[in-house]
Amino acid sequence: MTARWVRVVAPLLCLAGLGVSLYLTIAHYNAKVILACPATGIVNCAKVTESPQSAILGVPVALLGLLYFVAIAPLHLPAAWRSESALVRRARVAAAAAGILMVLYLIYTELFTLDALCLWCTAVHAITFLLFVVTLVGTMQTEPEAELVDN
Amino acid sequence: MAESTRKPPPRKAGSGQHRKPAATPIDPEKVAAAKAAKRAEAEAAAARKAAEAARLARKKRQRKLTYGAIGLVIVVIAGLIAVKAVHKPASDTGSGIQDADPAVVAQITAIPVSVLDKVGDGGFLPDFRLPSGNPPPLVNGGLPRVLYVGGLFCPFCATQRWPMVAALSRFGTFKGLRYARSSANDTPKDINSFSFSGVTYTSSYLSFTPYETSDRNHKPLDTLPAADTTLFSTLDNQPTLPSGATSGTIPFVDIANRWVLAGASYNATDLQGKTWAEIASAATSGTGLGLHLDATANWITAALCSATANKPASVCSDPVIAGLETRIPVQ
């Protein structure tokens, strides 16, 4: 059985990720919504969110983030964490790994291509990283005995 | 074994005789079965022990993998930040924009008049072009207006911005000046300067409207209003420019429609490899590269004085500036 803290923290992180990525997506599509973020020095949200790198294959990164959190949210529900299905467990780990790889790419792009950091994007990165940690630690703690012996 | 340490039961007192235990026949099959059961039990215990050891080993491996993966991510992120922190932007493709050192801004916006006077004309006369067609004075809010069109990638714009900042600072105040560096792919490359994009210029004598149309990587930045686009395309062209000159040359500076400066007024290579602080120091001393920078600032100051009807007097009554003013060609 998963530790209780995992079943509480993981859905909360998903909720936070959903909220921030929804805000970024709205700001992307609605010019009237301006991100609450400084625009001086290295912290410059507009420079990041309006850059050519803010879309991948024409899809805004903000929207990709939102879709990511929508997709992984069911995997982090308490019921999903209680599930002993290997498929659910592996899907959760794979999604966490995919998320963190994307975060590393985006951090690299911000630092070395755009020379600017977006506070809200950084918040999403931090949430994704924490979710990655919770997923791995939670999975390690809950792996069924049978699988431990058999594998 | 517990049995081996157990004491024999005490004999009954007064019994006076030893009782011989009754002989029980040994069944070899039972003995063999007991031995087999013991063996099986031992084997099962060994198997349980091995399974437990395997489970613990796997748990240990999984722990290593989990914390290793988390650690790896932390190391990669820390590495990216560390590389960025020590990264020299000299040959990067970043924006080249960064906060300006207030001490450097203070130096270039307040070059001592004694130094400027000593430099004088610097031994040259910039190519002040007279706008063709005698256009009406360029004004904004009743003040003579200076239009600047440039780009952050452009090394000649970077070169020209230094004396422009120095000269315009004698008539007003800049707010929001930030460091900018010209493109790493142009020649000369990586000229350190300021950006006029987003600056605020306040003056009682002049209006200054700068546009940096592209950033360091040639991506669009400031957009000119339609009227200024027309002005730019008309005056940054023949016959205002000499025949053979490229139209649309930047930097383009229109001083109240009385003069046009197209291109840098001194050598851009003078600034190559110099830091902002080095350039500002040279300007403050009026020597080395500072000589031509300050002289250009003096010439621009003289043109501005002409546009403002010699206001303010504190600047325009300077004999050196007044002398330069008389040497600038007029319509």
C-alpha cells in the first residue's frame, strides 16, 4: 500500500501544475491577459512566452504543459496510487520521466537560447520535478512483493 | 539445543532402587522420515533466507535507481545553471541585453565639459546630410524632434549610440538605459553599447524617439509608426544620401529634419573588444577611442543646439560647441 503522504501530495502537485499551466495557456491565447512577471533582467516572462521557442511543431508549450497535467492527473489520483496494476505504475513513472526530460530541455532553452527566465514556467518546472520525485519514491515504496521476487 | 541443557528429573527419595527404562523398538522408517523432514525444513529455511536476501538486494537496487535518477536530474539542472553562470556571452546568440552598471551610465551621461572642450572637433567633420526637398521641421509637442532608427545587431548603431547618449544627456535625462551587444556574426562583432529600445528620454528642449527595429539576432523589436517609416524611407535614401550609398542605412539619425546622419560617425572597430567600463572610461578621459567618441558627441551637441535655437545656454554658449555649430553645413 502506498504511503498516505504520496496519495495526498501527488494529486495536490497535479492540481498546482494544472492551475499554473492553465494560466500560461490563457495568457498565450488571450492578449489581454498579461503574466504577472517582471520584464527586466534575466527574468522576463514575455520574452520567453512570446519567443519562437514557445511553440513546438506549432503547438504552444503552455498548452502542451496543460495537456500533460490533464493526462497524468488520473494516474495520480489516490485510487490510482492504491492500484496494484503494473501498467498504471509504469505509465506513471514513464510520464514522470517524460515530463522531467521536457523540463530539462525547456530550462536549457531559457538559459542558453533565450537568455531569459519565465517565473511561471519555472513554477511549472518545479512542480514537474517534485512530481517526478514523489512518483519515483512512491513507486519504490509500493512495488508489490510478488514482483520484487519474480523480477 | 534446549534438550541438551535440561537437567534429568530428580529421583524419588527412598525408592532404594534404579528402574530400568522399557526398551522401545527402533523403527528405521520413522527415523528416515524424521531425517527427511528435518532436511526439508532446513532447505525451506534456506530458500526463505535466499528469497529474503534477494528481496533486500532488489530493494537496495531500486533505492539506488530511484535516488540515482533524482540525483542525476538535480546534477543536470545544477550543471546548466553553473554553465550559464560562468558562460561568457562574447560569442553567444543571446539577446546581449543586460542591466547596465549605474557607474558606467553615470560616466557616459556626464562627461566633464572640460574633457569635451579639450577634444573639440576631434579633427574631423561627420557627414551631416541635408534632407532633400527641404522638409518642414520635425517637431513633437512643440520641441525639435530627433528620430533614431537602428538595430541591436548592428555594430555601427552600437558605435553611434555612445556619443548620442553623451550628447543627448546634455539636453535631458535617459531612464532605462540597458547594456546591449551587437551581433556576434557581424563585422566588427560584439560591440558593447546601450539599447535605445524601451528607454525614456525626458527633456525641456528636445524630443527623442528611438527605434531599434531588430534585436541582436535580427528578430523584430520596435515598430516604427507609419509616418516615421515614410520619413525613414524618404530621407535614408538618395538624394539625401550621396549617390552610391545604400538606402536604408542604419543607424539613421534625423535631427529635426535639418540634418541626417546615416551610419556611424567614427570607427566601429575602435570599440571592438572593449568592455562598457573601458569605453566609458575612455570617453571620460577623452583619449584613445574616447577622442573620436567625444568629438562625435560634440558635433551632435552642436547640431542639437542649432535645432533648439541654442537652448539651453549652459550647453550651447560653450565656445567650443558654438564654434562647431558654425561649421555644420546648412540648407
